[in-house]
Amino acid sequence: MKVLLTGANGYIGRRLKQHLLTQEGVELRFFVRNKKSLSKEMVEKHEVVEGDAFDTEALKKALEGIDAAYYLIHSLNNKNYKELDKLAAENFIQTATACGVKRVIYLGGLGVKNSDTSEHLLSRLETGEILSSSHTTQTIWLRAGVIIGSGSASFEIMRNLVEKLPLLITPKWVQTYAQPIAVDDVIKYLIASLSLEYDKNLTVDIGCEKMRYKDMMLEAAKALGLKRWLLPVPFMSITLSSYWLNLFTPVPFRVAKALIEGLKSEVTMQNNNAAEFYPQIKPISYTESVKRAVEQIEQNQVISRWSDADGAIWDKSHANQINDAIFVDRQEVDISAYEKEKLFKVITSIGGKNGWFGYDFLWEIRGVIDKALGGVGLSRGRRDECDLRLGECLDFWRVEDIQKNERLLLFAQMKIPGSAWLEFKIIDNKLVQSAYFYPKGIWGRIYWYSLVPLHYFIFKNMIESILKNAEKDA
Ligand SMILES: NC(=O)c1ccc[n+]([C@@H]2O[C@H](COP(=O)([O-])OP(=O)(O)OC[C@H]3O[C@@H](n4cnc5c(N)ncnc54)[C@H](OP(=O)(O)O)[C@@H]3O)[C@@H](O)[C@H]2O)c1
């Protein structure tokens, strides 16, 4: 069976990819916006079509000869995600129909349309309706509510809130019912949808037990070994709650707002098709799913995170800007006495719990300032203490390039008046560390000059500490 996977770098797509690779009889093709986002092995072993859902030629290449296509495209990180998601779905189903694709498998959100339904959910429902509009291509539309798994946005929000705040002041909508589901179960339904013997459109609501958001938070606290209290108050508006989440959790304001708006309406299963068509899948309980997520975090085995999407399209948007950077802080050291592999391992351990090679309190302060300005701050941390991959985020940076034993390039995603990069390059016997800044207007220049004294200490110390750490590991 020839299967197309879209959204392979997203939260769900990355996990699904791992499972699809082990399925017998499945020939996999990827549709990604940047080929570099896939490992060398993946590109060598599988067909890869590079393109965007707005490029119908690329879609045609991706969908030709395909039996079943997973549709996991979602643009929540964009301001106009509603229009983008609509257009992407229209392009996709039209091309899939023209190419004779038999089945599209889409994962959307649970819920019904009413006056309380959030914009985000309405958009997810619209995508499902568009994808189900073909007369010849069948669509299996799985609908999940809150997905619980290490790195999922909803779980990370709950985890950060309960870990940081003993008393949780919440909006009154935490009384609303939802039906969560473990990410592993979502993957089971997605995989089983490939071989489902049914040829008409099908909507399948999936989830475990029905519970209030408030109980989900208290249960999550319990699983983390914490006793927490909840105080729902009427004055927590959507905007105030979104700022609150932005401040205490890793999610940016826009994502927080979309999720908070969704709390107002019940997101529970509306049909029994999961039990009827997939009787072999028995979803695990909410408590069990939280325990699994916590275990994965503790064992440093987070496969994907909500922030993975969009990471790998950087080079199409501002790759050349770095060459125009006006300000550069460059540090260079001789590394002839060091093994390149060890040095690179130290370099790529930067950030998260490992810290920033000294002056960590200054990085912490910068993180707090960034949060106060509505940025992501340092709370995203690292997915894995040792491993780094292209496109993923690292505190308030994003990995823009990673070439083993040669180069690590980080792009700053903090709120700054301009664009900034931090680069580590191993060239022959030299380690070159460069901080680039492309200022925006006068404020950008003032920003850079005001930080010059701090940069002097931070960056000089950084390269020296990298060498010291490499000596320690030797
Ligand atoms: N995560 C959850 O908690 C959750 C809960 C319920 C339902 N769902 C549903 O599950 C589906 C997948 O969600 P997710 O969380 O995995 O999303 P995600 O992490 O935001 O990933 C979205 C994917 O879409 C791709 N994409 C975005 N715009 C594109 C475009 N124009 N052309 C081609 N690809 C594009 C991105 O590709 P790049 O890698 O190139 O950036 C990324 O891989 C969504 O329909 C969502 O509603 C998710």
C-alpha cells in the first residue's frame, strides 16, 4: 500500500511516522516543506516530496499513485490559520480526487458547532467537512479532544501550571466537560484506519472517560506527586487567561488563546463509531495517560513536542538575512588539542536544564523579560538533554542548522528589535562562536549597544566554558 504522510514534523506526525515505518506492506512517501527536516536515512529510504499545501503542482507529485494519505496539516502558528487551513484542505482534497487517492485519513478536533464553539475548533471542523466533500475519495475523519502525551500543548500547559502554582486561579470554564485521549491511542486509531474495511466517509470520535477540565488538572497534579488547589473565578477573561498561560507555561499567547477559547464548549464524543469500527482498541484511562507522559519526560524520551511544527521552514524565510547582519560578536579558540566529536557534543548540549555555559542567571532574567513581553521565554527548555534536531526549539531559540561536528546555528525567537543568531562552527583547528544581530530601526541599534558590555562577558565565558566542559568529558 502506498501511503502519503503529511505533517510528518508535527506533534502527531512525528509519532505516527515511527509507527508507519514498522508497518509491513506500507510504502511510505513524505510530503514536507523542507527536505532537510528529515534524517538522511529517511530521505535515502523513502520517497520525499518537498512542497507546500498551497502549491498544487507539489501536491500532485505527492499524491500521484497514493492509496491512502494522512492529512495532518495545521497552521495554528499563523495569525490567519483559518484561511490557510481552509485553502490547504481544499487544494489537498481536489488533488487527491484528481489523482485517484482511495482514502484520506484526517485527525481533527472533537466538538459540535454552537455559539460557544471556538474559532480554532470551527476551523478544524471546516477542514474535516472540506476533506469529506469528495465523491470518489473516502475520508476517515478521526476527532480527538485533549491529547495527553509528553510534549503535547495541552499536557505541557497543565504540567507547567500545576508544577509552578500551588493555587490555580482559573477561568470558570474549567467546569466544562471534555474527553481526553492518550497520544499512543490516537496513533493506534490512525494506524488502524489504514486497513479499515469500509468504503464510505466515516467520522470517528475518539477518547477515554468524560471528565471536567478541573479534574484533569487535579489528576495531573496527583500524578506528578503534587497537592494543588483550584480556584475558578469569573474575572478571568479569555485574554487575561491567555496572558496567564503565556507567563506560566511554554505556549505563546496565540496558541494559549486558541486553547482557552476551546474550554468554553464541551468537547465530548458524539458517536460510538470508535467502539463499533475499532473494537480492538481500548483507550487507556486519563490517569494512565498522564503517568505515561510523565514517565517519558523523566526518561528523556519525548518523541515530539507541540512546538516542532514550522521549525524547518526557516531557510526559506530568512536564510540570507544572517549574511546581512550588521553586528557580530565573534570569538575564536584553538581546538587542536580536542576531539571534534566531544566538543560538538558539548556544544549541542546547550540550553534547557544544562544551562548556557555560565551566567545562567542572566539568561534566566532575559527569559523572564521575554515572557513579560509576551514571548516564549526559557520555559520550552530542551526536548532531550543530549539530542538536538533541525527545526526544534531550545529555550527561546530555534535550531536552524545542525551539521554533525561542524556547525550549530540557533535563531533567536525571543522578543527583540531585530533578528539574532548564535552560531558555533568547527573549522579545521578552530572553534568559531558568532553572535549575529540584524537590527530593526533605531531601537535595534540601541538594544545591541546597550548589551555590548554584557555580551563581552557572556560570550567570552561561553566559548571558554565549552572547552572546559570538553576537557571534563575527555
Ligand atoms: N496536538 C494535539 O493536541 C491535537 C489535539 C486534537 C487534534 N489534533 C489534530 O491533529 C492534527 C495534527 O496536529 P499536530 O498537533 O500534529 O499539528 P502540528 O504539530 O502543528 O503540525 C502541523 C504540521 O502541518 C504542517 N504544515 C503546516 N502548514 C503546512 C502547509 N502549508 N503545507 C504543508 N504542511 C504544512 C507542518 O509542517 P512543517 O513540519 O513543515 O512545519 C507540521 O508538520 C491537526 O489536525 C489537529 O487539529 C491535535
